[in-house]
Amino acid sequence: MASTAGDDNPFRDPSLAPATLPQPPHSTDDTRDHANVPDTLAVGRNASLTLGTDSLIVLDEALLESKSGNCCGLSLAGKNKSTRSIPFYNILWAEHSDDGQVTIQYAQTVSNKAVRPAIISYTLDKPDSGLAEPWTEKLLDRAYGASQRQKRVKVLINPFGGLGTAVKIYHKSIAPIFAAARCELDVEKTQHQGHGVEIGQNMDIEAYDIVACCSGDGVAHEVWNGLGKRPDAARALVKMAIAQLPCGSGNAMSLNFNGTDSPSLAALAVVKGLRTPLDLISVTQGDRRTLSFLSQSVGIVAETDLGTEHMRWMGSARFTWGFLVRLMGKTIYPADIAVKVEFDNKPAVREAYRAEASKPPRSNDDRALPPTDEGLPTLKYGTINDPLPSEWQLIPHDKLGNFYAGNMSYMSPDANFFPAALPSDGCLDLIRIRGDIPRHTAIKTLLAIENHTFFDMEHVDYQKVSAYRIIPKGQKDGYISIDGEKVPFEGFQAEVHKGLGTVLSKSGRLCEAKGV
């Protein structure tokens, strides 16, 4: 019969599991040949484990005693209550011990916003059959596919961001998922603003696969800029994947690539994440060059973000409040703007997005590592201090309400500003809106962002661009936001570097957002 140490229920609580389990060696090999390994492993006279199409099927007559149609967060497979299924995506680890024990750890669904580690374990009737070890390897191959197992993670926790709860969130919701997946963890708390820059600039990029930022988007911004300051910046930016785990007030990166602002679901997405190239943007202002990964804004969105810092207690609702107040006020932000346009109208933007979205998923990141002496790429269009490129025309925008350039779709949970955004198309999605639109149109604009009709509104100018220059005018002071960080109120120039950075994503090529 199936059994566990001290408990006849194979779906025992993870807190009752042995404190330590054998540590398999670090492995990224996902090309094993399992053609001769059977899909079904008998684990007792009346129990078996079967690799289905997209789930592990657990058949155990002992489960008939369960009073609920759902056992430990597992869904029923058909109407037979002795059968349960675990999606391969939720499988975190599996192993076979010398004494015939098969142990599987998985992310158990506890609500539509949370998972937690759980364990099933069986002792084989015939521990020397030789099938258990190759079967568990086959299960792990199904569970991880092209994703790397046992990722080596540099965890950065910002204890000051958002509502100041990042440390608690990490230990409660994130660390257990990483541990169950046998990730190798090196945890560090950021000590001050800019600490992420120092860490990225000085870290050993051969020691880790990922920097996981338990924070808002600010720490990720710092780490990318730290990597960009290195003499081997090009290599570091390709090799080191950056992930954001939602512990702040702005969690746009997690929404786009993990598909969630739930810490535990985001942790699972990172465990299963695929290496994905990401465009990074050089922003030059004065004598400074900054890397941007998320957005640049002047006008209403910048004010909404930076002008509501005192309302952080509201969480993401502060963005909606600030946006509505300024839309209703018909505030304008005059500027002179020049752009290098790649797709100049909405039909062309939509066609470009759909062409990319229709491609089959990539199996892995196939970029070659740059040499160790290669820094950031040379600026194709110079800096804000150079003459305007001859093919660019500086056009006055005296009634500008918003200038917003984005590299990803979601900017907050309810704000899919850039539905056509692609992680690595060499473009920023650029939105311009006049500031003198009627108030009823302003309200419709706010609602359209939440119901995914924003892109099609006539007064929303939407293009894909590869570079631009913007020079505010007629204002002594104001807000300019780069990745949610305030910068001096003066002109700046931006240029896209296709696929310069690296993230982890669920799809390998798209944002987790409704497209156009």
C-alpha cells in the first residue's frame, strides 16, 4: 500500500515534511531521452502516478475517503474521486530516494491569488525496480520544459518600498516557493536608495542566473543601471535575467512578465520563467546617460505617478485618483517633440503586434554572450546635447496633455496603456494626448484604459518609435518620470537598444496582457 512517514495521506502538509531532503546537483539539461520510460509509475497496489497531457494524474483509491471533491487544492480528473491532477506548471520538484520514496513538491492553489508549497509522497512496493529515477526525471522535464531548473537567484529585498512589508511578504509567500523548487538563494536587503546600482555594478555575474527584486519597479531600475556601469555591461545585461516580485506600490514588471501582482504566483512564474530578451532605452539628459526598462513620461502620467507620492497608503489606487484629477482639470504641458517613427498609425501598429504574437514560442534564448570588454552600445543618434538628427523635425506641441513612452503593456493593475507593446521589437510605444479635450472625453479615456478600448480612441495618438527628443517649454518646473523615478525638469533624448537586457517571462516573447 501507499504510505508516508508517519502519515497515510500522501497529500500531507509541507510543514510536516522532513526538514531536509537530498539535494540533486544543479542541472539545466532539458534534452534527456525518455522515450522508453513509461508514463505511469505504480506506487502501490491501489495507487499510481501518470504523466498526462498537461498534468500529473494521481490515482489512489485511498482518496475516496476524502469528503471534498477537491483535495489539497488539486482538481478532479473526471468524476472519479480517487483521481486527482496537478498541472505540470505547478510541479516544483520531484525526487526518488534510495529507500524507494518518491516525493513530489508542487504549488498548491489556495485561492485565485495565492499558491503555497505542498507535498505528495509514496513508498514504492518494489524500490529496486529501476523505474522511479527515470520517471521522476521525465516528470521534471514535463514540468520545466525549456525553463532552467534550480535557478541560482540573487534576491534583493527593499524593506523601505511600498507599504514597507517586503520582508514579511518574501518570507511568507515567495521564499517557500523558491525553496520547494530547489533554487539556490542568496538574499540581501537593500540599505539605501541607489544600493541596487552598487549591487548590480559589483556582483559576480557568473554566480547567479537571476536577480529577483522583491520590491516595486525601482530596484529593478537600479540593478539595470548598475549592470550598465560595468566594463562588461553588454555581457552582464544579456547573462543576468532581472525579475520583479511584487512587494511595492508599482509592480508593472511583474504584471507584464509574471502575469500577476500576487507574490506567490509571481514566485511560481519566476521558477518556471523563460529567458526573454528585453529592449532597454538609453535616456540622455544633461551629461547623464540612464538605462530605462519601463517608461518615460512628461505631463499627466508623470504628475500622476510622482505627484501622488504622499498618497502611497492608497496603493495602486493613487494612480487612478491622480490621473482622474488631472484629466478633469484639462492641464496642459507644452513641449517641442521630435521622433524617429517606425510604425506611424494604429493599423500599422496593430499589424506589427499581431505578426509577432502569431509566431510560435521560442524554445530558449539563443543570443550569444558578448565579449567581456564590451560596454554599453554606442548611441546611434547622439545625446540631448548634440544637434538634432537631420531627418528629425522638432514640432511644437503647445496643447500637450500627455507624452508617455512605454516598453511594456501594463503600468499598474488596471492600466494597460500600451496593448501593442512587445518586449523586443526595437520600439517604444508612444502615446500623445492633447490636454484640452472635453471633460466627458477625459472620463471616457480613464474608463477606456480599464476596459481595454483605450487604443482605439480617436484622440489617442499611438505610434511605435525607436528614438525621440522632447523639450518642455513654458514651465519653470514640473515632473518628468523615468521608470517611475523623478529626474530634473529639462529636455531629454531616448534611444532604444533592441534586446539589450534580459528578463524571465511566461511566454518567452510577449507581455501577459490583452493585445490589440
